[in-house]
Amino acid sequence: TSSRERDSEASRMSSPAGGAVARRRAGPAKEPKDSSVGDGDPTAYEPPENVPTGTIFFRYNKFQHNGRMAVMLLPCMGILMIFGGKATMGTLVAGAMVTYMLDFYGWPEGTLISVWVSAVAAMSTLFLASMHLFSVSFFNIALIYNQLILVASIALWASLQFTSLQRQHPRMVLVMERLLFAVVPATPPVILTWASVAVYGMGAAPYFLMLFLGVSFVLYVLPVRSSFRVLGKGRSNKLTSAMDELDELVMGRFESAVHTVCFGMLPSLLKMAIHHTHLLASRTDLADVLLLYSIPPLVILALAHKGSIWWLGLPANQVTLLRKVAGTLFILVVVGSLEIRVIFHSFSQYIRLIYPWNYIAITSGVYLLAAILMAHFYGYLESPRAATGLTALAAGASLCVCLALGMPWYMLPFGAGGSLFCVRFYYHRRLYDYVAFVITASMVIFWFIVKSFMFLDFEFDPLPMSLKHVSLVLMAVVLGSLLLPGLIASVKWPGVVGGLLCVHAVGVCVIELQLHCQFKGIYPMYLVIFTSCVGLFLARHLYMEGKVKRLPAWLMGALYFSKLGLLLHPTPLALPSSLALVLTISPIYLGVAFLTQGKGETEAARAAGMTKLRAIGHMLSSALALFFTRHTVVSALVVMMIHSSPTESFLVGSAVVLWTGANWGLCSYHFPQSAKLRRAFAVALCVGGALMLVQPDMRWLTKISIIRYY
């Protein structure tokens, strides 16, 4: 594809013979409804017949990527409102009220002008609030620039909701969509990293940037179909690893290449800029640099089948070869870096062998395990003839780990035997092989727990439990972790498996509550986030596969998601508060975004999955949960963002705003045609913002609080 083809495509859409005009001449289309915001019919226009091959046509449609944009833009908007203070918050609230009134009276032009006037006014308040940053460093102009660009991105996002703009300026709509996707992968990660550094310090800034850039890469940089282009005749509807620019994608080669390179290079460059004076002072620093250099390219290669490197123009067979060769090299680097950064840095006290045998044993065991995983994912273990080699690798890895932990000679056969039974179950799927593996492996792990922790006399503060009790809970969690995969793979008892998964999730919550609240250095926040993400993925995956029923999957997901409340304020009350909020809010989105069997069920859930009485019950229960836990979750969020002691009225206003956002799924998915519900949410949002701005005296509400931190 060339720029000449793209220019010819643009001329077809802007000329009287192309685009929507050509469709009206062809005759199969219907005239769209006259509406202002978000009333377009995605099936109103069809491509005409007898057109040149490769022609791309504009269509009237709703913007299809609001969920993607909300993931990054809404948190950043909240951060900027807090940073700008009352001026920015008041400007946005007043602008939202004026915009809503103009849209309510059916004035699309005035509504669009109000959106951009509000955005420009918010930019002015943010610029004035950022003037003190110039006294720190002139280079803070880059941060201010990103703040202003973010506000403009939100205004672009709002403008794309106007179907009247599509009828008047279709070419501008395409430009705005492409510009939005080109900006959003770059600016929100900067704002989110800046906010994370303000809360948690500068030490982990490169990893925060890598995380946010990775999320942006998956959401926006991977090939995304445009909302306003009709798929050309004869074109495939699938997004593959080999594509071209005329495949109705939002972004072209240049933007995709730039964002991919930024994701691969910026985290490591930030690490070098922060720690350039002692960049290679120790093995841990070297491991950090290698991790930041290796993880982003590994993620890019892992997503190559989804089109992450389509802009290279490589055929599918070369993409597969590149994934295997380069992916193997990056995996080896990541494994070695994690060995230094995690095992020898955090768990060196548990390694009993002396130098250099400790490095030999740990390195051999870790790389043998990595070889087994790579052979599995590359498909080298599908043949039963590979069982001998797999058994040798697994036994060697287990023996190396047992020797490194200082286990006596009589425990070594249990480690090797566990590897043998695991390999037998891998090929034959017999339950007694897996039970034998669980028994032998649990004996090895229990020996390690008893010898390392059970003899210590220590009492935990979060819950009245000693280290012995926590060790027993840990043994139960380990036993469940070993037993559940075999039960899921070989037993068809969804009820039993679901109950065990919920009990296992409760055990994980108790252990993380004790360890994270007591020892943040030993059990940091990224481990809490990692286990929560794994638990949510398993809950959805097992439900999709039919291994568990809906209720256990929902409870399991709610437990794992509520653990994230420990990151806001690590106290025992954070977990029940978060669990209460998740249990009251999450049913709104079940069957829509989390537990779905397919598009048919999703559409059915949107149409008839929620009655009005049930919706009212969810709104009331979530309101009560937010009100009675406003001194826990809401207070922690406010204090984390503004670093002050909020008043009672500010907390109530914040709870109202959060309630509006949490229940917006009712308006978006279950009752999209209800204008009264949208107006009620708009009024609630304005009331919450007004309470946060005015802050009237509401100290009499302080006594009405069941759960509080103090």
C-alpha cells in the first residue's frame, strides 16, 4: 500500500461521488435518524454494488471503542481534576451541566461548541495550576504539555459521539478518530506514571511506565477496526499478523511503529535516566536493566498473532519464525534476570548451598523449568515419545531445587517421584497419577514450610493469628493449588470444583491480608495485583469452558478483585469493605463483560438480563455499601490523590460520583433507551461534584458509619 492509495481513498470519501453520497445514489441504504449524540444506526448503510476492488466507504455509526478509551482517559481525568483543584473541577462540572442542557434541548452545534469551550477552559485552569512546576525545573513543560493534550483527547472523544458531525464532516470524523488513537497510547501512561510516582516514590517508576504502556499497547496499538468504515467487498473480517493499511484500520504503519518502539524502549531509557550514576553498580541493577529491555519486546512478540508487528510487512511464516527465535532469546534473558532480581535478592536466606553450588543448582533448575514450558507452548511435547525427555528434564529441575533448599537425602525421591507422576498425568490424564503427584509434591513443600517458618514465634497484627496458624493456612492453600488443576482436568463436577475454588480464594485473601499488611517489603503490591489478575482470568476462563457454574465463578472473581482494596489502605477492614462493594456492583456487569458465552448471550443480557426492580435493588445496595464504607475505600482514594484529610461532605460527594460511575453499566448495557435513567445519573454526578466543591457542614453524618479506619 502507498500514500497515493490512501489519498485516492480520501478523495473518494470527500467527493460527491464517494462516501455517503455514493451510497445514497446506489440505493440500498436508508436515511439515518436526525439525532445529536450517539443515536447512529450501525446497519443503516451498506456498501454499494459495482465499485472498484479495494474501495473503502464511510458509514454512519456509533463510536465503537468507548470502553477502550474509558480505561485510560477516565482515571487520568480524575487525576487532573484533583491536581487542578477547585478551579478545574468547577470548570468541568459547570461545562458538563451546560453541555447536558444544550444536548437535552436538541442543539447539537451548541453542544459541540460547549464541549470544546469547557475543554479550553479546563486547559487554562490546569496551566495556571502548573505554574509552580517551572520553579522546580523548566523540563516540567513536558508534563504540562501532556496534561493539555489529555484534555484535548477527552474533547475529541466526546466529539466522536455526535452523529450530526458525521453527516456534515465525514472526513473530519475519520481524522479525529485516527488522531485520538494516535495520542491516547502516549499521553495517559505519562499521567498515570506521574501519579504513581507521587504516591509510591521514584524507585519503581520504570516498571509503572512499562505497565501503563503495555496496557495502552494492547488496547490501542494492536490493529483496531475503524468505527466509520465499511468493510470492503472480498476483504477478510479477521485481524491477522499480516495486514495492510487499507484494511479499515484506525492507525497506519507509521503510528503503529512509533508506539511499538516507544513501548519497547521508553521504560529502559527512563531507568537509565533515573539511575545513570549507579546503573550497573550491582547484579540487581543489571537485572533491572535487562528486564526492562526484554519484557516489552517479549510482550510484542507474544502478541504477534494479533498483529502487533503488522507494520513490518512480514508474511505469516516469517512472523512465526521470528516469534520462536527472538522469543526464545528474550525468555532466556527474562528468566536469568528474574533469578537474580527475585530469587537471589529476596529469598537468598532460604538457599542452603554454598557458593558456587547455589548458583549452579538454582540456575539449572530455573532454566530446566523454562525449557519445559517453552517446549510445551512450542508444541514439542505433543508426541508420547517425548515423555522420556520430559521426565528427565522435570526430575532434574526438581532435584536441583531440592538440593538448593538444603533438603536431606530422604526427601529427594519425593521430588523426583512427583515429577514422574506429573509427566504420566500430562500424557495419560489418569486421576490416580495426579493424586500421587499431589502427595509427593506436598510432602516436599510441607517440609520446607515446617523447617523455615513453623518454629518462629510471631504474632500478626492485622488478624489475631500466629505464624504457625498462617503456615497452616499456607499449607492448605498449597494443597488446594496442587489438587485443583487435576480435578478441573479430569473430574466433571462443576459444583465441587467451584466450591473448592472459592475456599482457595478465601485462603489466598487471608494470607495476602496478613503478609502484605505486615510485611510490605516481603509481599509487595505487585504480587497482590498479579494474583488478583490470575484469579480473575481463571474465574472467567473456567466458566467459559464449563468447568464451574456462574455463582462460584462470580464469588471467586469477587474475592480476587476485592483483594485490590489492600493496596488502597493495608488494614483488616479494607478487605470486607472492598468485598461489599464488589458484591453489590459486579452483578450489573455479569453477562456483559465478564461471564459471557458469546455475542448471542451478551445481546440477550443487554436486552432482558435485568428487570427494573432488580436494577433499583442494585442501585440501592451499591449506594448503601458506598455510604457505609465511605471512611474506608472512598476515604483511601481521596487521601491517596489529594493528600489531605477530607471533610464529611467531600467524602459523601465522592461517594455519589463513584456511585454514578459504578452503576453506569445499567444505562449503557441494560437500559440504553432509558432517558430518565441517564438524566438521573447526570443529576447525581452534578450533585456529587457540587458537594465536593461547596463542602457544606455535614458533620452530623460522621456518626452514621459502620466501618471506618479510625
